[in-house]
Amino acid sequence: MYRQPDGSLFPTPPPADPYTVANRKRWSGLVKHCRRQPGVDQQLERTGVAAHYNVGVTYEQHATALKAIGLTPESDSSGSWHGYDGSLHDQLSGAAAASHPLADEQWRDITHSIFQRAVQIHGTDTINKNGWQDLLEAVQVHPRRQAAA
């Protein structure tokens, strides 16, 4: 049973929130990068294959693995995301990125490290293409670093 937006229960999942879909699509490259890091998924690390993450498998294998655990893929076999609306305004771009939880002082250093490593591996073009540059810029300046300058 799935909880619907109005609180009722139905045997089918509710429609995906369009902002959730847009953000999951936007961050999918970074998520895939993080999942491939050592220590995250032992099977993926050992075999280079993870059907539930759609890494090293066909779309059909991915869909079958998700179906076995009661889930459905976020995209179709052509890579189009289900429920994606490209016209939605990105709520995490520009000045809004500075107020994102990952830019908060508590997470800023680790976020900065992750993005810097992603830039080293994938290059700035990939980072900018995926729309990560605003958050990356938001975490580049740390208050302690400013005070030392």
C-alpha cells in the first residue's frame, strides 16, 4: 500500500513530485559518482556491476532487479526520466545555492572536498553541464578561510 498526497492508501504509488524528479535527475551524476567510490557497495566494487543502480547492466536487467524489490526505474530505456518537467525553475541555482543544507557550515568542508574530487575525475565541463557549479561556488568560501585572509 502506498500513501497518497491526500493521506489515503492505494495499491499503486502516488505520482512523483515534479521537483523531486527534477532534483534527482540533476544530482544523478554526483550520486552515481559517490556510489562508485570504494567502500560504498561491495558487490559493485568487486564486480563492477550493480543492477539496482543501473551500473554495468542493461536497462532490462536494471528494471528486473528493481521489480524484484517492489520498485520501478526512474527513467525509461531511452534514458528519459518519468515525470520530468524541464520547465521547472531550479530552486538550487544562483544565490539560493548558498542556503542549501550542503553549503551549511556543518557540511561545507566535506561538500567542497567531494566536489573538488569530482572535478578532478570528471573535469569542470561535466560539473557545469550537470548544474553543480552554483553549489560548488557556494562551498568554496569558508568563513574560517575568509577570516584568515
